[in-house]
Amino acid sequence: MAGVFCVWLWCWGKRKPRQAPRVRHSHGMSFWKRLLPGKQWRLLTGKVSGIPDSFEGMTQAVGLGACSWADPFPVARDGRCWVFIEEVIHHPKKGRLAVFELNADGSVGPMTVILERDYHLSYPNVFQHDREWWLVPESRANRTVDLYRCVEWPHRWEYEKSLMRDIEVVDATFWQRDGRWWLFGGTPATPGGNASGQLCLWSADSPISEDWTPHPANPIVADRACARPAGRIFEHKGMLIRPAQNCVKRYGYGVHLMAIEEWTDTTYRERLFQAYTPPTMPPGAIATHTFNQAAGYFWGDVALRTWPG
């Protein structure tokens, strides 16, 4: 039976990182949405070899009280493993980023909040480039794709620059190929619209460049079943796999692993390789929208319904 564990210690850094430029927006919110989240996201993890057939039997990690944990990005470094996550505080509803260490015995260390702004943050995409560690979170609410540099691993990150400005991009995901870096991101079909139905692609000579060239076939995917990114791209048995969110029934309803079949400077094509939806998840689950792996562990997330959502 899946175990359920809680991590409940927060640590705050003494110095505030330099902040990204702020673009202000106002959003209406109903009484019930202010009072209750409607659903709570939890982390899913399990020791795996390869791609799991389902998420059943995975261990759940649950945040305390009215908060959700989601978007886990594990990073293996120097024989140790850290997991970067989105923590959503539902009163008011706003995401911030945190990290904890996964110990060798499978237990977890204390949680540390690493980045918080006055707008929503999620999808803590951490990667290494030129011997430095970088973080690109989802910051659509600020209309930017922002880059942060690690100044003290893994808890202190400073704003470096904005890779893109005045643009609505969600869940920026990188891959290096043929001497160039590529950025996949979900975009709305119309300004301010839903960003789960389109996937766009850009390229640059470096992942920390401010000069990104859009792919001529953009949007390269226009399908709510498989557009929005759901985690890092990875290789599996000679295939390049792109995790994608299935948002047909609701936001984050499931995860589709998409096998990239054709990818050139002018074309892009992929096919469904494997799907995860609530019937393949723990009892009571209504959604899942992240798929990542590191150090022999799978990391994902799962949402459970809470009254009255």
C-alpha cells in the first residue's frame, strides 16, 4: 500500500535574491476559490527502472494544511539528489518554489523555500550549463521567461535576466541538439487565453541567450491532449520522449509521453508513446501533470478532490 509522508520544515534564506522586473495584473476570484482550493496536489515518487507502467503503488508526499506540492524536478549531483518543487499556498492562491534533499534511504530532508515573488511561480526547471546551475521557473503572470543563477547550492538563487519579455509562455523546457539549444513552451492561442492547447518551439545558441528564434512551424502542436510540457525531455531506448499534459477533460488531467519522430529546422512531428490518466493512478486521484526522473527515482504529482471543488 502506498505510504504517505509529510515534510513540514521550512527554512528561509537571509538574503533576498535580486528580483525580476514586475508587470502587474489584477485577477478576480470568487468567494469559494478564495476559501478552498477545490483540489490538493501531492507529490508522487517511487524507485523505478525505466518507464513505469502506472503510478499505482507510488508513495505520496503531502503538504501541510491548505497547500499543494507539485511540479517536482529532481536533480542528481555529487552522489546526492535534491527535488525542486512548486508549493501553492491557497490563501491566497499563489505558487512559490522550494527544495528538499532525498536521502539515500528514501527519506527526505527539511523543506527550504528558495524563490517567492508577488506573482505565481511554478515548474522549477533546474539545469546545468557551463559548470553553473540555472533555474527557469514558469512566470507567465509576469509575462516573462526569467533566468536565475545558483549562488549557493541548492538554496540561494539570484535573478540573472529575462530570456523573453512581454510574452505568455508556460513550462519552459530545454533540450540541446545539433549545436543549438531548444526551448519548448506552452502558449495561449489568444492573449490571456488558456495556455494548454498550443506548444511553440524556439532555438538559440545558448540556454541563457536573450535571442530566441521561433520555429517556422509554430505552433508545432495544437492539441490540448499533448501540447503543454509536463517535465524534462529524455531519451528512452533510442527514442526522444517529451512528457506532455493531457488537458482535454480538465487542466492536468493526465500525462502523455510523446515520442518525437521528426524534428528539423522547419518540421516537427511526434506520436503518443504512453499515457497516464486517473485509472492508472492511486485511488481518488483526478489529475496528474508532471513526469521526471533522476537517481533511479520517478517523480510526479497527483491531485485529489477537496470540497467543494
